[in-house]
Amino acid sequence: MPALPPSILEPLWVQFAALLRTRQVHHPLGCHRPRVPDRVVFDKLIQILVCGCGYRRIADPTCSATTLRRRRDEWITLGLAERLSCHTAQAASKAPIMSSEEASPFSVP
């Protein structure tokens, strides 16, 4: 379940992706694991920002907690983390709030 509705998450990604520089990684031996896509890391960092949980809690087989931290640090040095945090806070405040009955799949009618 996404932390923000797609109607809010997609415009955030478009704004953020425009700020990212393109990476051309060509290892001469071609033996390294491929880089985790920026979109996967972006979605997981949004979950961390919105939900306030730790990196290990969000990590899964598609992206490790170490990758999340490294990419976060990379984006901080580029000055993108502050923008992402501000945009996410603004988007989360505009997201519709669900009632407890709508939010819980275990509610009894």
C-alpha cells in the first residue's frame, strides 16, 4: 500500500526525477549488480518520510536499508533531500484522510 495516493505520488516523482542527474555506469567487467532504480528508492523514502518508520522496516528484497541510506546521502549532497521532504510534507497535508472504518480491512460492518 503506497504511503500517498498515486494522484499525489506521481507528480512528486515527476518533479523529483527532473532534478536527478542521469547516471551512466559501465563497469568494464560487467560483473556488478545493477543499481536499484531511483523510482524504487524514491517510493521507499516517501514511505519513511510519511510513516516515520526506520529504514530496516521499509527494506525488502527489492531494496536494502543500506541502499536506502546510501541513496539518501547521495541525494542530500545534491541538495535534493530537502526539496523532497518539503514536497512530501505539502503533498501529505493535501492527501484525503480516511476514516478508521475505511483504513482498516478488519472493520466489522
